[in-house]
Amino acid sequence: MKEKLFELTAEQLKEIAVALQEKVNIGLEKDGEELACIPTYICPKTDGIAGKALVLDLGGTNYRAAVIELGKDGKADLHPDNGWKKDLCIMKTPGFTQEQLFKEQADLIDEICDEPMPIGYCFSYPAASQPDGDAKLIRWTKGVDIKEMVGQPVGTPLMNYLNSLNRIHYTGVKVINDTVASLFAGLTHPGYDAYIGLIVGTGTNMAAFIPAEKIGKIAGTYTAGGLLPVNFESGNFVPPYLTPVDDEVDHRSINAGNQRFEKAVSGMYLGEILKATFPEAKFEEPFDARKLTGMLSYPDVYKTEYVDAARAIYKRSAQLVAASLAGLINLLATQKPGIKTVCLTAEGSLFWSEDKNGKKYHEMVLEYLHNTLTDLGHSQIKVDITQMDNANLIGSAIAALS
Ligand code: BGC
């Protein structure tokens, strides 16, 4: 019966969508609001850029480094034998320092780059984009807490560190959020009325292009006009209809009060929700979203009530993502009436996960998104979800070379 706690009606999903939209509007007007709505001062070029970039991708669990070559035809080539990935959960260890992080990052780059080139750095944490292309860390999420880095630029110190090792001289660095990297990667599919970058992995967040004149908080400081990529930091949204179990998960986390949407949706927390639902039960540690989806696909060894609750938590996560997307699309449709097609570039292991005995996560998102858009009067809007290999790396290369 506990699974009933996580049920959301169509009406509630619509309310969540509208609440998200209102909070995005507030965040576009003022700094320091629930949704940070961070404009990124990098305008991606879709053609006329060519060359090589070193791309670094610091996610919530893994770190990747590779060299990407963009051709004049817009094609991206990931040098196949020189991309590396490693688990970097060690950075969540209390007391972990910036220097240790830089060292871990440099180790992976050692063998893949043999000539000067710019760096595209996909940094998956809230960071305020600077006009020079760097970004200052606002706060950590997803269990990381390297205190001395908060408030500081994240790109230039890393590039200086790499250059000080005297191997290759990197020529510049552009820092973008992973949602913005996905957004840029989506541009390789031209012809859509609107584009969205979405991540549902260890953490969650969305980005889209917003007309500069609709971003009230930069009026007077940014006068170039046009469309700006905005990282909404939607993981910090406090949606209506969270449950006492969500409060408990928040209470137990290292950043209580922050990232409430993320704590109801993303891979790092779904297992925590199940544990908080059955405080008397013993689950394997760590019990993450991968274990939770494993439980759905191979339920025989678990109690039925745990499996039912796990399936309800998984479904609610997809519904919340769908509602937040519907709220964002409703906003984009207000800004640009007549939108009919949306290209959604989605990354993240949870987003592309599946329950072998039920619906796939991304199929549930599409279904509830369509229903909520219809309830908001947008049944004509068609959303295509694109899954691109290496979207973050390609988007970061586009940023570095634009
Ligand atoms: C971060 C975002 C990031 C998202 C997905 C969140 O915890 O705040 O910046 O885009 O995770 O990686």
C-alpha cells in the first residue's frame, strides 16, 4: 500500500508544470532565486567551426576526457582510441581537495593530447557563466563538497594547472553545464522550432535557449540580443506534492533544503527514497537507481511490497520529469507562439534505463509529457527525444571551438 504515497494525478502534474514555469520566470528576473536560471555567454556556432578540442566531462559519478575533432561538414569525430572514462566517486570523500581533483583530472589527459588546442569543460554543477567563457562555482550538489572551490572560477585554474605540467599548452577554456552541452549537441539536428537539453542521471537539470530580452536580470549588462542558452538548475525546484518520505531523504542528505526536485527524481536518490519508505528493512549499500531498476527487472528475490513501492518511485520520477518539461515547453511556447516541434536531447543513465517488466523510463516521460502538454492546451506540439552518443563531449567541443 505504501506505493500509493507516490501517486500523482493528471491535475497535480499540471500544477507542477505551472509551478515550474512560474519559478523559471522568477529566476530569469532576479539572481539568487530557487531556480538559478543561469545564462551562458557562449553562443554555439553550427557551421564554419572546425578543429580539435580537448573535452573534459566532470559528472556526478564519472569523469571523461577525450579529443573531439569537428569537421567543416559539422560532423564530430571522437578520437576512438584516446577517450577515457573513470569513476570519480572519490571526490565525494570528506576533505577531498581541489589539488587532488586536478591531479585526478590531469592523470586521464596524459596520453590523449599531443598538440595545443582549446579545452571544452562540461562541468555538471551549478556555476555562473562568465563573459570570458569560464564559470564560477555557485555550490556543489550530488554529494560533492570541495569547499575551497565554491565562488571560484572552475576552468582557468584547471587549465593553468594542466599547462604548469609543461606537457601541452592549452589555448583557452570554455565551461558549460552538461544540460547546455546536450542542448548544443541537439543543434546537430537542424530544423526544430525549439531545443531542450535534459539530464536525468546521478542528478537532474534542464537547459534551453531563451531570447536575451526575456532575461530581465541581465538587462543593461548584456546588450547583444539574440538567443542565450540558459541552465535552469531545475534540480533545485521545490515542486508541490512532495511527501514526508521526501522530507526524510532531504533531512538525511548533506545539503538539506537544496535540490528537492533532484532528490525526488534522480539516480542518486531513488534508492534513498525506497530506504526511507521502509526504514525497518535492510537494503544493500549503496542502494542506487541501478539497484532499484534491477529490483524491478528481477523482482523474485524481493518482497512484493518493496518491488511495488520501487516501481511507484520510478514512475513518479518519470512523471515529475515530464511535468517539468511540460512547464518549460509551455514557457517556450509563450515566448515563441506557434512552436510545433521540440528536439529534446536527453542524457543520463536513469533516463535511458528500463524496467524489463514494465514501461521504459523514457517512454513514460514521453507519455506523461504528451498528456500534460495536452492539458495545457498544446496537444499539437511534438517532442522528439534524441539519444546521441557522447552528446556532452560533442557539445563541449562546439563550445570550445565557437
Ligand atoms: C547540478 C546541475 C547538473 C545536474 C545533472 C545537478 O546536481 O546542479 O548543474 O546539470 O545535476 O548533472
